[in-house]
Amino acid sequence: MNRRELWQGMGAAAILPFVSGETAARAASGETVYELRIYHAMEGKREALVARFRDHTDALFKKHGLKPVAYWNPTDDPVKGNTFIYILKHPSREAATANWKSFHDDPEWIKVSTASEAGGKLVEKVDSTYMTLADFSPIV
């Protein structure tokens, strides 16, 4: 599946209301970055992946300075059955790198991840794209 199909499946305009609080000038300066993450779940594992986020990952993100903007469940085929999407807001790329390392090294995350995958891997592939707001982006 390509990104175009994915955006069509979720509606790209759905992201815009969640970037409030950002100014176009700050976005253009390159300080704040957003990270679009698209998870492609293993066959039949999407609901277990979403449950792991709901029950554990979201709280661990916040513990490690990873600020979720929003989570999305695509509603259209072909992506709705195996895709989970979210955006994180980071103060900088450097902060993102440090916070991800802290998250992945957390014994609680290691325990949750291992337990949730006892019956097999949940995720086939993750696409990650770092983004900044365009200087003409509406401030919503």
C-alpha cells in the first residue's frame, strides 16, 4: 500500500485540527517537529495492538516525554483492518531521539511488549515521518 491510499483511507484533513497551539513562525523555524507513525499490524493483530496502546503505551509515552497529538483508526479499505495511525509532537528532533531511547529502554515497556507478543508479533512494519508545519499552515 502506498501513502496516497493511506491518506485517502483516513482523510488527511483529519490531522489539521490537532496541531493547535503552534504558530506558523515557530513551525517554520524547525524547532517543533511532529512525527507521523503508521503501524501495519500482523494479520488479525490490529485490535491487540490498539489495546496495547490504550492500556499501556499511551501512559508510557507521556512518562518519557513523547506527547501524543491524536490516535486514528482508518475507516476505509484496504487499510482499516490492519492499520493504526498516530502523531507525536516533539520539541525537536534531538528530543525525539532521546525520548524514544528512554522509552525503548524502560523495563516496563520491555515487559509490556514481551507479554503482548507472547502469541506472536503484533506489528509487521512501522512507517515514521517527521514533519514541520508549513509557514502558511492555518493556526487552528
